[in-house]
Amino acid sequence: MRLSGREGKSPEECDVLVVGGGPAGSTMAAILAQKGRHVVLLERDRHPRFHIGESLLPLNLPLFDRLGVAMDVRRIGVYKPGAELVSEEHGRVATFRFADNPCLCVGDSYHVRRADFDKLLLENSRRLGATVFEGMRVTEVELAIEGRASVMAIGPDQSPSRWSPRFVVDASGRDTMLSRHFGFKRVDKRNNTAAVFGHFRGVPRPPGEAAGMITVHLLPQGWAWLIPLPDDVTSVGLVGTQAFFKTRTSDLDGFFARAVAASCGIAELMANAEPIGPLMAATNYSYTSRRAAGDGYILVGDAFGFIDPLFSSGVMMAMSGAALGAEAVEVWLDDQKRGERRLRDYERKVRRSITSLSWLIHRINRPVFRDMLMSSTDLLDTRNGLLAILAGDFYDASRLLSPLRRFQLAYSVFHILSKFGLRLCAHGLSGRS
């Protein structure tokens, strides 16, 4: 992405230029601006704009406090006390309340409309001192080996602008600006899934606090989510394998309707549902980058990697990763040698988080894994630790007795037992095949 002859006016200098105004970019810009850095953020779209990924994790909340938006998120959100897993195969519902988990320091979270949430974070970065431009499409980037980079963008009036930052932050989301350019992008072929989703009214909710639970239905071909949003709107999505989506023989609405009808539980909930917009689809969305940072640049959020949204980890990974990255960038701006070490540490942590969650997601359709989630007993006392990871604590080092390691050990034990016809059920092991 080298600058062409369209020089335009002289480039404007800044400490950090952030490409992308989603949760990762807004968080990065806000934290660095708080530290007194001259930050410019370029966002291609204009907020508010639709985005999926509406269920936030408990460990998002300390970040909201740090950014000064906790009360605003509470105002626009639906209270989320936990999650429900529904399995027609097991004939039961497993309820997980965050407040009941001794491994968690935060006992609740929220569901949000991403259009409102993302706009809130972007405006907050502006309030904290970042210079924000919307409707700016980055067209060319030249990363400097030493000194400053060059970035060109086209504005709403089609006029070019140039910046000369000391550091470039790629928060471009699934556009994966730098990863595509350098050939860093790697598609996860083991998790080659697709999704169809939309917003509906008329989906009933249980009474009381349970009305704010995210509900996940485990299906033979994958899983489905139901997320309660403000104004009696429910986000409903279906995630399945590519093989399942290849069975689509009609339009998207017909395919979605048939998939809903195939599940008695979902069909009952959707009996009187009315769509409030068109359905949307996404495919091949699991990937990572071979590099997360380098000399004068960093990839944050979906620009570095994205995995199946089963555990609602996207926003948490974007914001927490950006917070980690911002600390590394701050050090780099003062001392590049020390900053390089911090950037390597950042890469290790974000790669570890994706690796950990990917291990879990790759097994979500396997009977042993589902048995462990749906059982009312926790024979090896591993599930609370696992749920803490899924609540956002996924940067923990892979030490011998870490929650993930203990769950992996338990999974291996039950996997071996399953080969002898033993399977975990509600009250322990059973002899069913």
C-alpha cells in the first residue's frame, strides 16, 4: 500500500493514527488520548451503523469504568445476569448466573444495540481528546522502517488527505487492512462456519431477571442465539457448518424459516415473531493473522483475528486487546526498544486468548463437550473456571493447573470414557452410547 502520485496537501503529523472506529479502535484512541497523545482516528462509515455482536461479557465492565462510560452503557443496555444453554438432545436447560460463579469478580453484564454502543464509544474517544473523522476511507498506507508512516484517505467529498503518524493502529475490523496487504491472514479451516441472523419483535421472554439471559440452543447442525435487546427487540441468529448451509435451496428467509422449524424449542419462541429488517448472512469468518504487531504498527480486534461468536467474546476481545495494545504503544512512543518487548508481550496474550477460545469452539459440536456443559453435576470441579474464561478472563497464562488446563484434562478423561460406552449425564456417568 504505497502512496501514489496523488500527493494532495502536506501530510498532518500525529503520534498515533487509528484506522477504524469500532470498539477496538475507539478504545485504543480513548486510552492514548487520556495519556495526552495526539491521536487521529479515521472511520470509514458514519455512526450509528448496524453491527452484530450484541451480548457483552462481565469483564467488559471494568473497561467501561476505565473509559468513563459505565453509566451510559447501563442506560442503553438490557441487564444480563447470565446465560441459558438449551439442549433438546439432553432434554434440559442449563442456567449459568455470573453472580453465582466464585471465579468471577463481576456478577452481571449487558446486551446492547451495537449501533448505539459503537457510537457511544466513538464519541467518548472524541470527548477524551482524540481527533475523529468519519466517512474517511483509507486507501494507502506506507509503514516506515524508522520515523513516520504515510497514510492517505479519501473523505466524503472525495478529496484526499494525508497523515504522517509515528505509529499506525489497524482497527479496521474484518477488512483486515494490514493483514491482507502483508499476506498475514490465515483462515481457520477447522472452524469454517456460517451464520444467518436478524432482529425480531414478538419473541417472548421469561419473567423477572431471567428475561435478560442470553439463550443459546445447541442444535445438531450447530447452535442458535437469542439475545434480548431494548424496545422488545430480540436478536436471533443461527450458526452452522458450511455443509449445513450448502443445503440452502431457496432464499435466505426460506432457509432460516426451515432451520427454525426444525427445532421445537426455537419454533415455539418464534411462532409470533415479526422481523424488523432483512436477514443477513456471514460466512468464513474465523481467521487470525500471522503477525499482531511490528515496527510502528499494531493489529487490534477483528483486524487481528475473529472466531465463532458462540461465547460472545468479540467485543470483549476487541476492547481488552486494545487496552493491552494501548499500553504497549504508549511505551513504544517513549522508548522503542522497550516498546518492542511490550508489543511482543501483547501478541503473546492476544494469540493465547484466541487459541484458548478456539480449542473450546472446535469441540462445541462434540457429544463429550456438550455433555460436560449440560450436566447438572461438575465431577472434576472445572466448569466455574471454564465459565470465567468465557466471561472474559481469557488472557490467563497456560500454566499446569489453570482453569483451561483443568477443563482440558477433564475433557480428555470423559472422551476416553466415552470410547468405552460411558457418557456424562445429569447425575454422573451413564452407560448409554
